[in-house]
Amino acid sequence: MHLSDNPHRRYNPLLDEWVLCSPHRTKRPWNGQVEKPTGETLPQYDEHCYLCPGNERAGGVMNPKYEDVFVFKNDFSALLEDTPEEELNEGGLLVAKTERGLCKVLNFSPRHDMTLPRMAVADIEKVIKVWVEQYREMGELPYINYVQIFENRGAMMGNSNPHPHCQIWSSETIPDIPEKEGKSQKAWRKEKGSCLLCDYLALELRKRERIVLENDSFAALVPFWAVWPFETMILPKRHMTGIDEMSDAERKDLADIMKGMGIRFDNLFLTSFQYSMGIHQRPTDGQAHPEWHFHSHYMPPLLRSATVRKFMVGFELLGMPQRDITAESAADRLRLASGVHYLEG
């Protein structure tokens, strides 16, 4: 197939969905919005930031003067621990069930102006260590069956505070997307007798068309079925069902490849790149889930510059996802981006 020239569909085996690719459309002239990056500079400490050390949060809660990572229960949690059990069902058309859960916030650094790609690998390791601790701690709660770790970076992604942080939401039920991924991985294992993502990564490492970065333990790649312009995944090279199975060396390698990926994102448009990043791993429902292969998704909206982004509109809202930039060309651009952050080079 001439994947770089002709319209075609690509299959996502994780979600059992398709994406329409239209590579010929990249040749059309662009008369839309193109802007230069603003170059906004943040202070190391912001007295008005409710995430900075020593500052007041909602309801008068004071942050400690933390010097490392800092985790706390979200003051505006989307899920609550003491939600009463209730249910609504009117003829199968109006259906609702209450949902219990626990939500936390993890500050990566006391510095207001810091981001993951500009942090030292050793400091990113500290973040990952807390992810592991919270995954275990929250997952051990008897009513929690899934723990979702995610970062919304940038106002474009709905981030209400630029202080470097992520969120950890845990819930009674497995959310829709991890549930779909789990079913697909389970079906693959039953049919093939192997791991879906182990097989996929082995193929990508042989072809090397969409690999962006790799080290001893992990590979970062643009998935063949990517929807967002510069969407990427980070996959461990050995089979692990969750982040709690990493060795110390693997934890360091994950920190290293996350930093490298973040630098290349920022260097792409010389801006603090905006994205939603999340970790998918086995549920915490007490089952072994050998079919699960833990991985990270990066879903950035930026398309042509620091401010021009992709929207889901028209056909994509009513039909199916569509992209013009192929996964291969996106991987090329990310791979060729400098490994030295543009603010430091």
C-alpha cells in the first residue's frame, strides 16, 4: 500500500476502532492561523498559586513548604469516598448509578516554572516512585478497581494552573477506554497465546518507521493508528502489567525516556508543548490480568505551531477520527528534533 499518498483507514487493535488517514491533504495550501510562540516566562515561586509551597489552598488548607514531590487529596475531587449507593433505571433509557472513588493531586516540583522535560532524571524518578506508591495504596482500597494517573499540560488541555502537577483518580468501575484496551488484550492473548503490545512493539522495533526514542527498557513511538497529530506511546520492552513491576533500573529508564520525549515535544514548535498524558495498566480488582501490558499515551493537539491545534469537528464528530499527517511523518519530525531543550541550548 502507498500509505504516504492515498487515503486509507488504519486499525487500532487496542480499541477495536479505525482512523481515516488523508496524507494527500498535507499538500494543500494553508491560509489559516499561524502564530509564533509567546515565550511566556513563569516565576520560580508565585504567591498567588495554590500549589506552590507554603501557600493556601481551598478552604484554608495550607501547603507545607515541601522541597520535593508533594501529594494530597484533591480539594475539588471528581469522585468522593462516601458517596451513598443509589441507582436509577427507567425502562433502560434513563440509567444512572452512583460511583465512589478517591482523587489526588501530585506536584512534581516546588518550582512553579518547572516542567517534566526540564527536570533532572533523578527528580522525575521521584515522581514515578510516588506514582507506584499511590497505585498500590489506592488500588488496595476494597472498593477501588482502577487507578488512572494522568497529566493535563497547558491551558489548551484544560489545565487551570501551570504549576507542574498531575492527577490520580481511582474509581469503583474500570473507565471505558481502559476497559476496551483490557478486552482487546485479553482476546488477543486467548487467540494468539501472546501479548498484543509485546507483539506490536517487536514489529515496530523491526520496522523502525515510527520509533522516536528508545533505551534499554522502553521505546517511545508514534502508534500506527494515531489520531492526534503527534500522538505517541511509551512501551516497556519486557512484559509488565503495571508500574509496580518495574526494577530500579527500569524506573530510571522510564524517567529518562519521558524527559527525552518531553524535550522533543517542546522543541517541535519551540514552546511548552501541551498534551494529555496518561498511564494505562492492569485494574486493581484483585485479579492477576496477565493480558495487560502497561503503557503511556501522549495525546497532544498542536498541529502546525504553538497555537494552531487540531479540533475534532464535522466528520470526526459524526463519523470517525481523521488525520492528515501520517504516523510515519510525525515520528520523523519528533525523532529529528533536538535532544537539548530549546531553552537550554
